[in-house]
Amino acid sequence: MDNHGGHMGQGRTRDSQARRDAVTVEIGYALCSALFLAVVVFGVVAGPALAFELSDSVQGVLVAAGAVLGAALFTVRVVSVLIRFAHENDGTGGTQPSQPGRTNPDS
């Protein structure tokens, strides 16, 4: 009987490792997607200042606006991805992912 207790502990260890791995992947995804978004937004806003001959004040405003907007969107993206991940994995995520082969009893 004691041998079965060790297996349950290993299962919990694997589950907790899988959960840590999932959190790590989600953090990486949040950071990479947010960085991509921030770079694109910065490029769109500040790009004309860097590509065309504009006055120094206009260039400064566009670069500053691009940096501020990029940083703000970076933060919003990271927070929203991580909140969504936490919400989906806390057991109160609402809808279940689709399960192929199963039908809805109300259909």
C-alpha cells in the first residue's frame, strides 16, 4: 500500500511542473507579442520622423509619442495576456475548450 503513495506524489510533481512550464510559456508569449506590438506601433508613429526631413520639434514629438504609446501598449498587452491566462486556468474561465467527438446534450 505504501508504494502507491509515492506515485501520487510524483503525479502532483509532474502536474506542478507542467503548470510552471505553462506559466513560463505564457509569460514568454506575453512578452514577445507585447514587444512586437510596441515595435510596430513605435515604427508607425515615429517612422515618418526618422524617414523624412521634418523639423526637430516635430521629430521629437513623434519619437516621444511613439515611445510613450509603444510602452503603454506593451504594458497593456502583457497584463491582458497574463490576466486572460490566469482567468482561463483558475477554474472559473467560463467556457470550456471544444472537445472533439462530444456533442452538446441540448443540441
